[in-house]
Amino acid sequence: MDRDKNQIISKRLLSVEEAAVYLGISPRTIYNQTGRKSKQPFPVRVKRIGKLIRFDIKDIEAYIDSL
């Protein structure tokens, strides 16, 4: 798992699955909270590229720092 995390860190935009590994949560949790009508929105702003959902690694790190 550490190897996967190191490969992810070198990227700027992360997929939902990569962000989930980085944060240590389930991808399903992220999908549930990134829906446009979600009652409890995900705390990190998403970048939508067409139908793809991406997360900026800098936004994720800023969120972690704010905890």
C-alpha cells in the first residue's frame, strides 16, 4: 500500500480511487459525498472534467492541514 501511495503523490490530479487511497477512506464514501445533491458534501472541492471527477492534491493536503 505504501508503494501505491508514493506513486499517487507524484500526480497533481487524483481520481476518486487514488484520493481514497491517499485519504484512507472508501471510494464509495467519496462518490456518495460528491454528488451534486449530496446532503453532506465532500470537504475537498472536486474538479469535473467531462464526466470524470478529479481532486487536486494541493486541495487535499490543505484539507488535511486544516484538521
